[in-house]
Amino acid sequence: MRLVRFGSPGAERPGVLDAAGTLRDLSGHVDDIAAPALAVDARRRLAALDPASLPAVDDEPRLGPCVARPGKILGIGLNYRDHARETGAPAPQQPIVFSKAVSSVCGPDDDLLRPPGAECLDWEVELGVVIGESARRVDEVWALAHVAGYCVLDDVSERAWQKDHGGQFVKGKSHDTFCPLGPWLVTADDVPDPQTLGLWTEVGGERMQEGTTAEMIFPVAALISHLSRYMTLEPGDVIATGTPAGVGMGRQPPRYLGPGETVRLGVERLGEQTHRVVADTRD
């Protein structure tokens, strides 16, 4: 299934795409694409519905983040060897874990807000993993059974804030709009192997990133097992699994995003995002 959330920010409704790509309204069956709808039994009930019996959404509404406000967003740093090399860092021996504020979540085609004082705004296409069943000290063999589905995630980063403002990565990872999710959540039954997916990013039409999840240092199952040693992963939590080479920080000279530029990115089978970079002029 391809589960979506559509409508204006803060008022999204749940939906599903049928085989022909028609958006169908799910609000008669679930309140939202959130924790209660992500468990195995709930996903089975949704999968059993006849899409033709659901109301079609005739217009082309905005798509919101494919998961309603997650409990936590956990990022994995330097999880592709080529990305570690381009940053000049050694490949990690254990996953490098950081967090992104849940307030950074936005829709797959929303504008990216470039905050005042930001000079090093960067892109990172990633496979997003959405938890469906609580995971605590999970063996790697059983880890994928805890996944509700997968989505495209852009781990937008302000590199100076990330590296030079003290503390950990979270400052450079958490501004509003720094975590676009979607366009849809593809349920785990439709992604039998998350380590076979291509990823790419284009900026202004120029291909910047191109890789595959097969290149991860720590695959999805290993990440879930590792994280669940240190905290309980709960339904709706999101894991940003790392990015391949080609980020702006790794180019010579570095190449960062400015207002007016357009970023497109995608993950095989999971859809695409398109963002326009705008200056954040909010008070």
C-alpha cells in the first residue's frame, strides 16, 4: 500500500493510492496515518479494503508528511562509506546516532525554509524507516518485523550550525522544514528488501547524489537492533538511515543551497520530492 496524508498543514486527512494512482480518502476508516494505523493488524485491515469503495479525491491537494507527527526522529551519520570518505571521516565502527526535532517535519513538496544566518544549507536524500511495532532489545533477525513501512526523507542540514555551534548535530538538523517525509509511506509488505533501493538528488536539474541502499555500512535491520538496545522504538518513530556521497559539503568547493533554487530527490519505489528554497522571513 501507498499511504498518504493530504490537505493543508495541520489539517491533513489520511488517504491511500490505488493501483492506478488515484488518491482515495481513508478518513472513514482511520483518523490519521499515525501510530494506531501502523500496527500489523491495522495495516492488514486497511489492505483488505477495496480501494474502489473509497471516495476518490478529485482535485490535486497538497500532500503532507506521510506520517503524522512522529514521537522521535533518529538520524544515522556517515552510514555510507563513500559519504564518509567525502567528508574526510573514517567509516564508523558503530552507528553514529543523532536526533532531529519533530517540529522539523514537513510535506514532500513544501518549501524549504532557509533560516536567517544560514549559509551552509545542504541536502541529504535518505531512506526513511517508520516503526510500526514497539521494539526493545530486538535481535537483528527479527528487526524488520517491527517496520510499518518506508518513505523518502530529506535530512536537510545547516552545516555550520551542525559543526561549529557547539554540542551535537541536532542544532543543524532541526529547523522547521528540515525533515520532509513522503510523498507516501510504502508499507513493509511492498518492500521485501530495503537494501536494494536506488537513491538520487538533483539541484537545479544537476544530478548531485546517486547511490543505493545496498551500500549502507549498517543495514536497516542492524540499525533497528542497535537503536532498540538504547531506547524503545515506538510506532510512528522515524529512522533516517544515512545518505550516499554527493552532498554539498563534500564538493570542492562546497556547494550550498540559496533562495530560489529547486531540489528534487527520490528513492526507488518510494516516490519523489521537489522543494523550492525560500528565505525564512517569519518573525
